[in-house]
Amino acid sequence: VCEVGVYSTNFLTDDEDVVSQWLDRVREACEASQFLVSDGGELPTAVIGCGSHNLAGAWFWDKRNFSEETRKNLVANLSRVGKIGEAMGVNIALEGHVNVTARSGPVAAEIIREAGSSALRVHLDPVNWMTLDECYDSTSFLKSLFDAVGSLAGSCHAKDAAVRDELITRVVECPPGDGCLDYPTFMRRSEERRVEKECRYRW
């Protein structure tokens, strides 16, 4: 176990009542995460989501997810999330998806940098950001993703993406190794990030 997830968080609003409730959930996740300490001495990680304006759920598409106002709200709220992580000694990684404000690895990294907290990271879940084109060239996609996110990568999800010809051709999640994700590259680049962290901490 390497993470505690609070995946349905919604930090796209400026409604203080809503934000306060989710900040309380983040504190609970950080308390649980404090029990998870890696052999390399890295800080534990809690994973959160952006949220969505779509009332059907936090991971569903809504045009408003990509407005400037929404991004501004997300950055402001993540700054508050980061302060919780800093105070509790827990890294907090933002998970993205093509449907939400953190619609790609580079965008997620930009948002985290704008939020300006040393506790904030990007959660690497490549499948969440894969389009059909990227499924057919996942090696180049992974290279670009890891290069863009760089030192902000805080945690990863191990799953895979498959292309299915159903009513339309679409990308679906599947078990690792059953899809088109270049898993050797994914694991190698993830391991490189771990080694880089250990070297930096030991230095």
C-alpha cells in the first residue's frame, strides 16, 4: 500500500461550505497516510481529484471544467490543500483525466506549480490521459508525460488501456499487460523517478 485516495474531492468551486467539507476529508486522508512510510524514507502520499461541474460525478466531462474561472478556483483551493500536507508531513498528489481540469500531464503540472506548495505532486495515471492516438504510440506518450511532469511526479497507478470496437472505437481501462500501454517503459521511467528521489534525499 503506497497511498490513500480521496478521489471524489471537488475543488472547482468558490463555495466555502463545499470546499471546507473537502478540506476536512483531505485532513482525514493525511492522517491515514501518516501510517505509510516507504523504505526509502519518502513522505506518504494522499491522492485527490480535481472534481467536476458535472453533477453525475467527479470524473465526468463538463465544459465548465475548462474555464479560466474554474482553473483559478482549483489553484486557490489546492494552495489550501498544500498547506494541510505541509503541516502534516504528507505529499498530496493530484490525479487528472481528459474529462477534468487537469486534462493532461503538462496541464496538471502547471496547476500544481501555480498552487505553489512543496507538498503538492502530480499523480501519474497515464491511462486517464490517453487518447486513441496515444494508445497506438504509447511509448512516445509516456516519454512526453514523464518529461513534462518531471520532479512533480508523486505516485502512479498501475493499470492499462485497451482499444475496443463497440458502438464506437473507444479507450477502456483493463488489467496491466492486457492493453496497449508500453509497460516496460512505464515501469522503467517510474523506477528512474524513485531512484532519483532516493539519491536526492540521501544527498
